[in-house]
Amino acid sequence: MDRRRHFSKTILAERERFVRMWMCGLSFRTIAQLTGATATTVSRWVRRWYYEGSLYSKKNFTPQSHFTQANDAALATLVKSVVTHELSDCLLVVMWDAAMKGSSVVAIVTTFPNVKQVIEAGGWADSGLEGVVWNWGGLCRAYILLLADPTPLLHQASKAPHDHWDYRGRWVIVGLKRDHLEALSLTTKGRKTDHLVGIVKTEDDSGRYEVLHNLLYNDRILERVLSYRSHSVLYSSKIYPDIHITDGSPSKNNNSLRHKVMGQYILPHNITSVNQQGTVFPEKTRDLKGTIISLVVFNIPPNVMLRNKLAEGQADRYFGLDVQVVRALAGLFNFTLQYIEPPPGERWGHQLDNGSWNGMVGLLGRGEGDIGVGVLYVTSLGGRQEFQEYSAPYDNEEPCFLIRRENELPRWQSLALPFTLSTWFTVILGMILGGPVFYCLSKPSLPSEKNLCGRSVMYTTMYTLGIHFRSAQHIVPTSTTLQVLVVFMWVYVIVLTVGYSSNLTAFLTVARSPPGVNTFLQLYQSSFPIFGLGPFFGNVMAASTISHIRGLSQQFSSVSSFGEVDREMTKGQSVVIQGRKFLQFYIAQNTDLQGAPKYRIIEECFMPFSVALGLQSHSPLKPNMDWAVTWVLESGLVNHWFLESIRQYKMYQAEIKGGSGSQRSTKNEEGSESVMEAMDGAGENFVSLTVEHVQSVFYILCMGYVTSLLVLLAETCVYTRDT
């Protein structure tokens, strides 16, 4: 008699029916009678589902879950506990693949009361998670993935666009092995995801589960959060009906197994927590425990300055406002700074022909740098937001143009500057007409006028000139007409002379330059070449809606250092554009022998840009960096650190030049004050008048001497001729 076992061909729906009927308490033989299949076929598929989690044939099924039915209920309880305690207020996305279909874990997670999106088996893996709604606003978001095959998830985490991933969401992945989770944590998106949690079963036979989460900025990839051991006994390696009943495996008497599967897993008594924060989703960037964070910097004073020579006790070559901000964050979040510089001349960087970036943006985009500083403007120009993002701003900076200062006007012209040409013409006309008018008014007053009666026109002219120069007159008119005239003339003269003398003081003390370029339109009409550090400002001007500003972009050229155009700048044949603080610092360092600045900033500037820290796109550091930077700004530390940076710069200059002790300290204080005065554009509130200031007065005195001498010679000649 042929004793070979006979198997009948079945479809997936029939196999699922076998399992459901067996879970309801029916024996293999009863199921065979009810379905028309052989008992051997029923036993085969139930055992396949029990041990391999699969109802697919070997040739058509690749992924297999390593969770079996004996521990499926325990796993469901564990997942339920995680969701109940950690994700009760979150929006859920629940997804599973074909190997996990029919699992009690799926039944559990689909019944949670959370608002959720459910994606059934097969659809999400085939479409690359395109059906997932990724933008949930600022709400708590969680993703529960029941997977046996890691391939679609790994592809999504490494190849999909950035907006097809939730970096701030909470991911719970069930069904994968530890090495799969490690591979996911090392992908492009996995390295920046705040919370990746995996529930895995250990490969030994202890029945123990581990809940693992990813670590950020750490040499270790995963860390165990929870450890769970079920009540089930070890399973036998044999799979045939002669297995001992207490092993809990399928046998002819299935009631023992059902009892264990249906209710013998009690989670709270079997969890061992190893996380100090007591949560599966701990805060990971609040304390980085001394982790090395790469800071991209380059020399751009006064925000970032470089010491070429370190003094005793100095550990860092870099200092300045921006560096000080990052150092404060390093102390707050407990990380160690490692400085890296872009290649020479690249600084912030620019977009290359292949669409990538070099410089700071490129280093952040490639993950070689974690934070970037250097007067970094918050802008999306050029698509840089795809390669980096910004922290909350802590400063602002307005781009301005720097031009050669025009030569000062001669000081002797100061005497005429208080009045305009038209004012001088009116005053001189009044002085000329004053004498004749006074003479004409004295004629009708002859009977009553005793002092000025019979005076000539020349006399009355000299009389009125004396009033204009505020000289006291010994002869007082007696007629009412002339008295009224003299009173009004004195009022007129007092107002005129006081206004002149007051304004003259200002012109004597302040150097005056001829009108130069002060607006964008004048700069465009001058056709001066414009230079800037990098192409950013040229792109800003090219994007303007104002025609003459767009025209300035045609005059713009990018340079790696202003030293390349120093000769043209000194000759006044070119203009540079940069932030105001940088230009003020540059002006303070470039003065003539008398200490006067060589350059000036034109009056019209662009709207200010916000200055922030540069971060990698979707950086997990950003949330904590934002509130910390905002706190720094509101506390007023930014201005304090800026002044401190200037003092450090002067100390460094004093160390280079030599000097020690009190002498070096005195030089440092004086130099710091001079730099700040130059950057503020103002010094003391008063200036003592020098000979240079009042040189015009001495010119007049000399002219008087010469004129008197000429008159004397003329009178001598006339007298000699007459005698």
C-alpha cells in the first residue's frame, strides 16, 4: 500500500481559511473534511504559517518573517504597550507587507483609536511609500511598519526625495533583524531621523525581545531600550506530530498550543528598562555627551577671525561673534567642536554646473560638516535650501558698497561754506544798498535829525556796514524814522551773524568732501566695476526688479579676496560689496598717516539679511539649536560678544607687534576704542580748533595787510605827484 503523503494544490485564500479554522479550535482532520483538502495539506500549511509566518509557496515567496505564531501574541502585546504609553496622542501610519498579513500584530495596530492612515499589504512596498501622507503639520506623527523584507524601506531611506520622509516622526519597525535596523540607521535619511525604533527577536532560543532605538552623532548605531522575555517554553527543533505537547508546537492535540498562544504573555512583568529617560523615544540631542561636531569656518572678520599664532593658554585659532555663539551652544548641549575649512577661495560656495555646491554649502550638503558659520545670510537663492538649512537668526546684516573716499575740500573754503551762493549774494546786496537807503531816509528827516544831518552817502554806507559787522555806533539818529530803521537793521544783523557764526563752527571742525557716489543709480551711471567675495551678491542684484540694480550685476565680478582688487580700490577705480560690519572693520584697518579712513560706505544699502547658523538639511540639531539661539539673542549676548571679539582682535594685534605688561594692556584698550570709534563712524563729541581749521581767517588777515600796503603805496604816489 502506498503510504506516501498526498498534497493537494491550494490557493492563498484557502490557506488563510485553514489557519483561521485551526485558530478557532478545529483539528486538521475536521478542517480537511470541511474544505475538501487532505489532512496532510492542512497540516503542512498550518505548520508553514506557524514556523515561517508565510502562506506562500517556496518558489513564489521571498520575504519571511522570523516571528512565529507562538510568539505573535507576545509581540502584539509589546507593540500595543509601546503605542499606548508613547504614541497615544500621535497620528498613525500603519503599513505591513505580505509576510506579516494575518498576524495578530496587524489586528492590534489597526484597532488603535488614533487618527491613522492604513496601507494594506503589497501596495506600499510596490509604490515606494508614495501613498503616505508625509506633511502632518506640527502634530505628533508615528509610523508603525510590519515588515519581513527590508528592501523597500531601505530604498526609501536612501534614494527617495527628501520630502518623502518624516525626519521628526516616530518610527516603530517590527519584523526586521538587527542588521537591517543598523543598515536603515546608516542611510542618508536614517542618520538624520530623530526616532527609529525596532522590535526584534533575539536569534537565540530564549524567547527574548529587544526594543532598539537609533543613536545620533555616536559611534554606536543602536542602543537597547527595552528587554522582554515571554513565558513560553523553548521550542523543539522537531516539527512532526511526535513532538511533546508541552513544547507548544502544533500536534494532534492542539489545545495546549492554543492556550499558550491566546493568553499566556503578560508584558508588564517581563520588561526590563535600560533607558534613563524612561521612554522608548528619548531626547537625543539635548546632551551629546562630548560628541565631536564639525564646524565649517573661514576667515570673515569681525564675525570669524583667525589667529595665525597661538599664545600660551589659547586652544582655538578661531574667534569672533559667530564662533562665540557656537561655543555657547557647545557648552549648553555638551559637544566638542572640530573646525574644518572650505577649500581656499570657496568660502560659502556656489552652485556648480552639475547642480551640486562647493564651499560651506557643499560640505553641509555632503554631510562632511554639521554646523557652518561666517555671516551666513538666510536665503533660498540658488536652491541652497536643498543642501542646507538655517537655525533661528541671531543677527542681521545689510549689504553695502565700499568706495574710495574723495579728497577733502581745502580748509580755507570753510569761511564761505556756512551760506550758499544765493545767500551770500543777498547779504552783499543788502550791505551795498543799506547806505543809499539810509541816506535817502535821512533827507526828509533833516529838520528833526541833528546828528546825521548833512552826512554824505559814503558816510551812511560806512555807518550801515558797521552795523552789519555788529560794531557799536557812537552817533545815534534822533529822528523817529531813522531810529526805527536802525532797530530793524540790528535785529536783522544779529540773526544773520549768529546763524553764520554757529554754522561756521561746524564747517571749521568737520572735513568736507565733494559730492560723490551715494545711490545705486549714481553707482550704475559711474560704470565702476563691482567686486564681492563669491557670486552671491551678483545673483542678488540680478534677481532685482529694479532695472539699474540689475544693471549693477553686469558690472559685478567675484573675487576670493579683496587683496586682488586693492590697487584698483586705492585708485578709486572700483567698488566692493559686502556686509556693513565687515566693511566698517575693513575701513578701520585702512587709514592714512593722519589716521583718516581711506574708504567710505555709500549711503544707500540693500535691505538687511538675517544671519543664522548653517545646518545640514533636516538636521536633528535644529529644534534644540533654534530655541537656544533665540535665547542667546533675547539675552543681549550677541552685542556683548561682538565687542569682546573686537577686544580680542586688538589683543592679538598687540601680541604680534610685541609689548608686554601694562604697556600691552594700554595699547589694547586704546586700539580697541579706536576700532570701535571707526566702526561706529563717530569719535569724541567736541574738537578743538587747529590752525588748519581757521586757516581762512589768517588768509583774510594777510589779504588785509597786502591791501593796506597797496593803498599806502597808492596814496604816497598821489601825494608825491600833488606836491
